Amino acid sequence: MFPSAHIGDPSTDRIDSMDATDVTAASRRAGDHPALETAARVGYAVNGVLHIVIGIIALQLAFGSKGKSADQSGALGSMADNGFGLFMLWVAVVAWLGLALWQVTEAISGGWDTSDRAKAAAKAVVYLALSWTAFKFASGKGTSSKSQTTDFTASLMKQPAGQWLVALVGLAVIGVGVYHVVKGWKKKFLQDLETHPGQWIVKAGRVGYIAKGIALAIVGGLFVLAAVRHKPSEARGLDGALRNLLGAPGGPVLLALVALGLVAFGVYCFGRARHADV
């Protein structure tokens, strides 16, 4: 038996290198296309609308309203209740899909830093999920985020070492929350922008990132609590986290502050839509 002609063949290595370079170049060209850049910017703006609506619902909750869920499903459901909101949902479907595709191009061609590529890939998954969720609400088939979170936790808990897996999810979400707080406090979000957005947007971004980080940390804490108590219903997503905050000493004031922070994050998203490095 003769050894394969391809093993250690320098010409094959060069072809593989050329193929990788071609893919990277094609991805970079796609990411720089004006249509995709515009979709990404609109996606950031729609993200701002989503956070503002969630913040308003949370503010209503702080003042005694028990109606809509202060989370993604509650916000998208509110938008689906009227004609203009429904139009915005269809815009969100396209814009978030475009933002997801742009993040894919960043994951492929966004430099040699593995952590940056991984973050871009993770964001692509998030925006794809948002686009799909918006599509379901726009087509009248939306479901509660709370029930989805509980179902996910219950199915995960049925797996081998399920409690540990749920706890790890919780710790990961807490980590993301801490990351948001640090990013806001140190104003590292300015690194995502190509031009300075102005002091008001910087202040909104700082407050918004900190508030969102606090909310995410509470969400993660509820996952950990669900694991410890072996009760999937304890993991209730963002709405559950905000309602949990409402039950704390001085809860209405704390919830109102976080709600205003989420609105501030939405305002920052509008600034990011204009000044983002895309």
C-alpha cells in the first residue's frame, strides 16, 4: 500500500489556505454591503424599541399593574395589538435577521481574536431567535417567554446531572449580567461605536447596561434557585426576575429604577443604530 499523495502535500495546504482566505474575503464583502449594514442598524433601533416597551411594562408593574409580562413576549405581544405595532414587528423580523447575518460575517471575518468571534457567533444566535420570535408574534402564534423558560428548565432538569446543568445555566446568566454591569460602569460599550454618540447617549448607555445587567443577574439567580429547590417553575425569565424584585424591601422603587434603566438602554440602542461600527 502506497501512502496517500495528499498527506503532507504542500500544494494541498496552499489550496486549503486559499479556500479559507476566499471564505473570509467573501464574508467581509457581505458584511460591508450597504443593505446588510442598513439592516444591522435598523436591527439595533428595533432592539431599542423592544427594551423601551419592556421598561414601560415594568414601570407599570412597579405602580401596581398586574397585566402584561415585563419581558420579550409581553413587549412583542403589546406591539402585535395594533396596526403600527404589527408593522414594526415585520420590520423587526427582517432587521433582526439582517443583524444576525451581519454578526455571522463578523464571526467569520472579524479578526483573529477567538473570543470576539465567539461573541459575534453567540449574538448571531440571539438575533436569529429574536427574528423567529417576532415572526411568530407577527403571524399570531406567539407564546409566553415564561412558559418557554419553565419548559426548558424542566426538560434540562430531566437530563443526567440536570440540577447541575440548570445551576450552570444560572451561573452563566449571572456572569453575563455582571459583564453588562462592568461594561456599563466602565463605558466599554463605546468600543462598539465608530463615532462618539454624545454625552446623553453615553449616560443612557451607562445606566442602561447596568440596569440590564442587574436584571440578568436576578434571572440567573432564579435558575440557580430552581436547581437548588428542584423546581423548574422557579426559573421564570425576565418577568419573573422583575416581579421578584418587586417583592423585595422597597421593591416598587427598585423596580421603577430598573425599568427606567431598561428604557435608557433602549435610548442607547437608538444611538448605537446611528454610531455603531458596522
